[in-house]
Amino acid sequence: MKVLVAGGAGFIGANFVRYLIRSRPDIDVVVLDKLGYAGNPESLAGLDRVQLVVGRIEDRDVVFPLVEQCDIVVNFAAESHNDRSLNDPAPFIYGNIVGCYVLLEAARTYGIRFHHVSTDEVYGSLTIGENRRFQPDDAYRPSSPYSASKAACDHLVRAWVRSFGVAATISVCSNNYGPYQHVEKFIPRTVTNLIDGIRPRVYGSGAQVRDWIHVQDHVQALCEIVERGRIGQTYLIGVDGELSNLQVARMILEEFGHDPDDIDYVADRPGHDQRYAIDNSLLVSELGWTPLYTDFRAGLRETIAWYRDHEDWWRPQKEATEAAYYRHGH
Ligand code: NAD
Ligand code: DAU
């Protein structure tokens, strides 16, 4: 069996490919990735049975022949950072949405199974303190150009299932952390800043809540959904990992042996979503999924150790990433 992994050189995609190669000896993988700033072939280093094709998902001439030779497509490919989408929405619209459309058309043409990796941000913001979590059928209320582009993709997938009979599933996951995450994202940014002697930057008051999941749990859930999920169904993936940004920053500071209040508060993100929270009941009851990383602090400690041990992987991105943050007041 051959799996086409679009965006497989990014954070979650690379972890997915690594897990597939480790756990499914009968599977070959083709990665299609534009190798943008967040795509790194080093994240796939040392893997057998993986072919990397450099190209864009919105390019039909690249996508169609690849889809034709594969048995299933899993789509991770997207510009994925909210802050970047606020500074320049264009690649989010042209890459994420048009790219998803082209992949769906290829899947329709060749009758190939399709899985789309989405985000809890499509549902917008919950209120801090409210006793409610996202449900699969909640209304879509995206806040940023990034989350709006992801919402658009989900709508396309659902339309292609209903109108054209494409065999597709969608998964909606909360905030991931773990190895191979780009240093622009909150946890790796904070960890690598501390390695460099820079204080954590927290947006606004830091009260915003994210529902953290280790990337390993995400990719295992994805395998269950791809193998046994119901066509047309949206599955929510999360592990009850709600923490405020301030709590996370303090934990990281403690792991470095620093004063937990050693934080710089910087300008807030425009339109900043206050809280995300996932109800994973469907995934657990229907597919029997159980997460491994239920202890956030233990997963965080392991992740910090990974960044300490893999400076060669993240260092080339660090200076330019921080320079861009400084230019935008973060
Ligand atoms: P990432 O930015 O680390 O990786 C994205 C990868 O896609 C990169 O390798 C990039 O080069 C590639 N890519 C982007 N646009 C492309 C295009 N048009 N054509 C070909 N390749 C392209 O992102 P990530 O954190 O690994 O996220 C992967 C997917 O999971 C995204 O779709 C994201 O929306 C979704 N997601 C992420 C999280 C999270 O916490 N990181 C949570 C839920 C869902
Ligand atoms: O919920 C899933 C989403 O999680 C994914 O769809 C996105 O691709 C992924 O980037 C992530 O989005 P967030 O915007 O939540 O992640 P980010 O790491 O950018 O920020 C996490 C929180 O931390 C957010 O409330 C903003 C805040 N933050 C971020 C940075 C980089 C800070 O306070 N300081 C920072 O330096």
C-alpha cells in the first residue's frame, strides 16, 4: 500500500510519516511538500520507504500523477501559523484552500480515499470558565485568516463527499506539541528562547487557554481514523489538556530552574481566540482510541530534552524567526 502524505515535511506530517514507517511495515510513503519555511527534509532523515517530492498541492500537474499511483491521501499541507496569516493572508488562501480543492479533485478523479487534517480553530473561541467543549457538529466561526482557510477546506471536503461521493474523513485536533515543531510556535519558541537566555514572551495577559496534545497521540489517532473511520465523519482529537498560556510558560520556566514569573508580556494577537477545548468522546467510543501522553508535564519535559539535544535541527530557523517577531511587536 502507498500513502501520499501532503505536507509530510512539516511538524505533524513528519511525525505521522515516522509513525507509519515504524508501525506499518507493509506501507510505502510518498511525501509531497513545497518545503516552505516550515518544511524540513531533515525531519524525515534516516527513514526507509519514503520518497520526498518537492511541489505544491495547488499544482495539478504535480498532484494528479502522484495521487493516481497512491491508495490514500492524507493532507497536512497548509500554512499553519495564525500570526503569519494576520501579517499576510495570501498564501493561506491560495495554498491552503486551492490546494485542498486540487487534492480533492484528484481523489475524485482516481477514486482514492482522502483524509483531511483540520484544526479546532474552525469552531472559533470558547469562553474561559464556560463548561462547554467543541462538538463535531458545532457551527464554524473561524477568527483568523488561517482558521478561515482551514474552515473553507473542511467545507470543500464535506461538499466533495456529499456531491461527488469522495471517500473522505476529517479530523479536528487541538494544539500539538512535541519534536520537530517549528520554533515560531509557542512551546518551541519559549523553550529555545530560554536555551538562548531570552525571557518567554506571553501575548496579552496570558489567560488564553489551549488544549495541549502530544503530537504522538495525534498521529496515532489519525491512523485509527484513516484505517477505521466512517466516511463523511468528522472526528475530534484531544486529551483534556486545557492550560492557560501563562501556566505553560511558568511550567517551562520551572523546568529550566528559573523563576516562574520571569516573563515578558508583549502585545496581544488581534482577534485572539480565548479558549479551545475538545470533546473526544466519539473517537474514544467508536474507535477505542486511548492517548499515551496524559501527563502534560512529562511530555513537556521530554520535548524540552528533544530541543536541547537537536539544536542542529532548529538553530538555522531561530534568528530569522525571532527577528520577524520583533518587527511585529512580539
Ligand atoms: P507546519 O507548518 O509545521 O507544516 C506544514 C507543512 O506543509 C510544511 O512542511 C509546509 O512546507 C507544507 N506546505 C504548506 N503549504 C503547502 C502547499 N501549498 N503545498 C505543499 N506543501 C505545503 O504545520 P503543522 O503544525 O505540522 O500542521 C500540519 C497540519 O495540521 C496543518 O494543516 C494544520 O492546520 C493542522 N493542525 C495543526 C495543529 C498544531 O497544533 N500544529 C493542530 C491541529 C491541526
Ligand atoms: O488549535 C490548533 C492550532 O494550534 C493549529 O491549528 C495551529 O496550526 C497551531 O499553530 C496552533 O495555533 P495557536 O495560535 O494556538 O498556536 P501558537 O503556538 O501560535 O500560540 C499558542 C498560544 O500562545 C496562543 O494563545 C498565542 C500564544 N503565544 C504564542 C507565541 C508564539 C504567546 O503567548 N507567546 C508567543 O511567543
